[in-house]
Amino acid sequence: MVGLHTLRWAWGGRAKAALDRRRWVASGGSGPWSLIGLCLLWQELDEMKRSGSRCLQDIEVDDTNVLLWKGLLVPDSPPYNKGAFRIEISFPPEYPFKPPKITFKTKIYHPNVDEKGQVCLPIISAENWKPATKTDQVIQALISLVNKPEPDHPLRADLADEFTQDPKRFMRNAEDHTRKFSEKRPGE
């Protein structure tokens, strides 16, 4: 059985803040989370912060729930490159065996993101998910989708139609929406 001391060592001392100790102890060290998943999450977070991802910035992890990450998505192609978008990445307790869920917290005018911020991203669908997929790969797929919408798999059919039938109008509307609702890009 792996104890809390080992977890602190494995996570560089951050386990106490990230883990509800009473749950961990009461569960006999198994808890509602997979030890493998938690260690992978900390490792992936450290790698992403060290690499200085341009696409996802200001990454925060909830002190009471390591399974919830927040960040600022910074697209690099028009019409979204004039703003930044808050997202949440929610990892299931079974991670990496089940995919994370991504939600846009900032409104975005995009055919693959619904009004509630849910995103249609094939890499995190249950049928396509692979446990070896890293969070950084998910973010790269997300930024690719934002930069280049996929109208064949829309969550908003009206925007997909506009994107395919009147691309100039779509770009104008998306730019206006981005200007109105997005956050400032870091460093601007």
C-alpha cells in the first residue's frame, strides 16, 4: 500500500494540498482517485508548465481537487486570435482510463462548441480515447479545432451552416463575438 508520505515525495510535496487526507486514510489508501492517475496528472502538469505552452496559459489546479484544471486557451488563428478563452478540464477519477471533459467558460462563436461550453473533440470521445493520450495532446487537438472548425461534426448546426455557406459572414460574426466576450490575451 502506498502511503501519503510516498505521495508527497512523488508529487514534490504537493499532495497535502491536492488530496483530501481524510478520504485517503479512510479508504485505506485507494480513495476515489487512482494513484496512477494522480501521479500522471502531476507529471503532465509539471511538463506543461516547464514547456511553457503558448496555447494554454495560466494553468491552475484547484487546491482541493487535483482533477479540476483551469486555464486560458490562446488561439493563434483568426478569428479567435484577438482574444483568450477560459476553459476547465475535468478529469474523471478513473483517469487515464477515461477521458477528461473540456468546458469553455468564456463564450465562443464556434460550430463545435455549444452554448453551455461543451466541446465536440474526437480525441476525448469515449470511443476514441486511449489511456496513453496526454493532456498536452488533448490541448493541441483543442487548439487545432478552435483554429480550424470542423463543420461536419457540429454542436451548433446554425454556425456550421454559416461557416460553410457564408465564410466571410462567419468570420465577421466570430471576430465581433471574440471582441465582445473573450478575455485579454496574456501580455497585452
